[in-house]
Amino acid sequence: MKKTLQISFIFVSGSLFIFFCSCTKPTPVSPTPQITFQSVQQINYGVQYNDSFDFTINYSDGDGDIGLSQSDTLPPFNPGSAYYYNLYVDYYEKLGKNFVKVVPPLTALDTIGWYFRMPVITTEGKNKSISGTISFGILCENAPVYSDTIMFKIYIYDRALHKSNVVQSPVLVRE
């Protein structure tokens, strides 16, 4: 009888635990996108500093509004706008002890960067929170070379114009 009572108690306790856990709401995720740096791979084609880099970053967004469709060309997503692109990669070289965002030699206004329009990423169902991995590549063939030690900074915007945190690649030595 004592063993049956213990088994019944364990079963009822376990059932109550499962019931209460299943009733909890999912942990809210920020509507501002968050990214983490996963990896970068340098690919050398045998020409000095004619490198390609393949990046992988992880993302999460609480309201699931990452990405732009091809028809998203009206303000604020119009060509020439800061929000026309939604994935930004900025290029830095080590000059002295510091990393400096590289400015091409013929202009004092522009810096070197790579900008992309990621497609819309959506989910089905009630919970619009999304997370996943983004992989992309860049070719540095036209980047001026002041130093062989470089790094990249990456960030994204969602459709509500929330800017993610900025992630930084490891320091890389161009081969």
C-alpha cells in the first residue's frame, strides 16, 4: 500500500509539473534584432590580397520582421536611403595600434563596405519570433591595402528600422 501511494504521489506530482510548465508563456524575444558572430573563412585565389571571405552569423528577432522584398523600394527603403540595404559589413584595417574604418584614397566621405538586401524571413503561426543563421560572402578585390591585418564589423536592420547590435570578426591577417 505504501509503495502504491508513493507511485501515485510521483505520478500526480509529475502530471502537475507538466501541466504548469505547458501553461507558461514563451520567453519574449526583443523586437530589436540580435546577432552573434559565428565564423569567417578567408579564401585566397593566389593573387596578392585578392581575397574572398565567407561569413556566418546567427540572428534572432522577436517580431520576425527581418528582410526586404524586391518591391520594398518606397521610402524609407528607396534606393539611396540608409535603409535600402539591411545587412551591412564595414571594413577595417590596423594602422599603428588601432583599427580604422578604411576610406578609399579618392574620397574623404565614403568608406569601404559591403551592403546586402536580405530577403524576407517569416514564420507561420502565432509566435512571430524568428532565429537562424545567415551566410554570405564578399570579395575584397577593390579594397585598398594599407595593412595586412584587417577585421569586419557587421550589423542588420529590420523592417521597423531597428538596428541590431554590431558584431566584429576576429582579427584576420590577409594572406
